[in-house]
Amino acid sequence: MLHALGILAVAYGGLVLLLYAFQSHLVFYPGTGRELIATPAQVGLLYEDIHLETSDGISLQSWYIPSLQPRGTVLFLHGNAGNISHRLDSVNMFHRLGYNMLIFDYRGYGNSSGTPTEQGTYRDADAAWRYLGA
């Protein structure tokens, strides 16, 4: 019995170490649809193609979509897979609601440089926030 518990403990420890070592591969999916498939212009929206620079020198592809009579501004962080071109339904929705919008690809996603990391995503969001003057 004690021998079986020891084997289970070692197996569990090994699994925990594997999960820790490969956690970024379990969280970030930048390769899922890295190519941009459309732009806001293709859904009838004017936009500015912007390249933000993070505090550690990474270039982030971004789109700023202005509203004619803005109610506010949305900073849109799109999630852990895909890229900004996969979020045009959301972009269009916020535009119809009267909001300016800034959407960007994290490092390693879409046409942004770098490799995704947890700390890197914080820097990416900070660069977008600074761009908006917040």
C-alpha cells in the first residue's frame, strides 16, 4: 500500500512539474489564425492602423476605430487565441453603440512582434492604455 502511494505521489509530482514547465503553451495560442483575414474597412468602418511600442521595445499591431459622436472609448483586449481581425463583430458592435475603440494584438499574435508571456501581456495592455492617454 505504501509503495503504491509513493508511486502515485511521484506521478502526481511529475504531472505538476510538466504543467508548470509548459503553462504558457496551455494559456497562449498565438499560432491559431495568426494571419489577418480582414480589416475594419471591409465592414465599412474607418480606422487607423497603429503600431504601439511597449516599454520593452515590442511593436504591437493596433487599430483605432473612431466614432463620429463618441460616447466614450473602449480598449479591447481580445483573449488568448486568434487576432484582431477575428474580432470585427465586436468592433462593429461597439462602433454602432457610439464608442471609439482601440484593439490590439498582444506580442506574438497577428502582426505584433515578440513572444507571449504573462508579464508581456501586462506591458502590452499598458502601452495601449498609455496611447489612449489614460
